[in-house]
Amino acid sequence: MRVVAVHPDVLVATSAVWRTTCTIVRAGEEAFVVDSPVLPEELEALPALLERTGFAFSGLLATHGDWDHLLGRLAFPDGALGVAESTAARLAREPDAVLAELRAFDERWYVARGGDGPRLDELQVLPVPGRLELGAEAELELQPAAGHAPDGMAVWAPGPAVLVCGDHLSPVEIPMISEGGSRDAYLETLERLAPLVERAATVVPGHGEPLEPARAMAILREDAAYLRALPDAPLPLARRGPVQAEIHADNLKRL
């Protein structure tokens, strides 16, 4: 797991698997952990990372209901988990499916995790769009971010000007329309995120390294062009490997 400080109050930990990001945002004496790394040793390292860097853990947030973003309670078992209303509804419908995907990943890659996976109950349901207090004087802004999945939210931290956008704007993965996702909703999310990208100092995608705003905006334009051109869209130039071709084929099936 690679950890970088993109701001004195924002750490980004990137998993060795899928380059899934976990963003830690602090204000005053409180810090939220947004999304999660994937591997057991990475999750075990999170509490020590916060303690060593002086980030006092206050709670967990998940940008959406894909299993690789929901593992925070394996690091902080008693942590409150905040999710958008759309994600709470999704997890209420299909908690077993989410945990089954986690077990399938662990079996496929021989990951010894132990236990039954993270608790997906007792969620803190957050209105989106909305605001969430962080510390005594700061707030996080929550914006709808469906499209990749049927649910989701982006998290905007105005103080450090950091945008955490879930599985959008990835430099390593083309737009993925997963089951229940929607091309139209994805395009709406990109349009909604564009003004925040322009204001950001750093954009944190769900997969890949933190981005400077100019690069994030270039990816946003490229992703929008790809989605609008489906089913005849070519793969974006920098994302044309065999795995991306498989994602593209799945996108065509879900149009």
C-alpha cells in the first residue's frame, strides 16, 4: 500500500490490488476514512497509520456499495459507516451478494482474510446532495454520483479542495457500467463533477493515483466522449489493455 499526503489534512492510501484508493480527511480533532484498501495487511495498517500521522479516527464513509470500497470496518470494527441513501438501499437489497463477491475474490487469489467480512448493517444514512460536519468548523459536501453503479456519492472537501469521486475519472480504468449502472446517469455525474474538478487542488479517483485538476478534466472529457460514442466508441488511448477491452465488452452488453 502506497500512502501520500496530498494536503496536510488529507492522506491517500492506494491498495496494491486494483489501485483502489482510501482517502483520510481531517479537520480539527476529527478524521473520516473514505473507502478502503483491499488486502488484509493494508487494512490492518490503517489504524497505526492514523495514529502515527495524528489523524484522530471519527468514522467511515463509502462512496458506493461495491465490496472493495466497503472494507473499512475490518480496520475499525466499531466505526460508524456513512453512506448515501441510494447505497443504503442497495446494501439492504443485496448484502449477501456484496459479501459473496468479496469471498469470490479471496478464493480466486488465495487471500486469507478470516471472518465473515465487514458488517454492512447499522449504517449512517446520509442525504445526498447534502453536507456532513467534520470537526467543529468544517463540512464535507456530498454529491450524487451514480452511473458506474446504481448508487453512489462524491465527497468534496472545500478546505483542502480535494474531490473524492468514487469509481469515476480513473486514469487506469475506462468508464465501467456495472450491473444496475447507466450510461445516462454516468454522463450526468461527469457533468455534475466538472465544476468541482475545476475548483479542486486534487482529485482522488476510486482506482489510480491522485490527479491534478488538469489531468482529471482531460480524463473527464475523454470519458464523456467514450460514453457518448457507444456502441462504436474506441477505447481511450491510454487505457487499451485486455482488461479494459473486457470492461468495454461488458459495457456494450448493458447498453
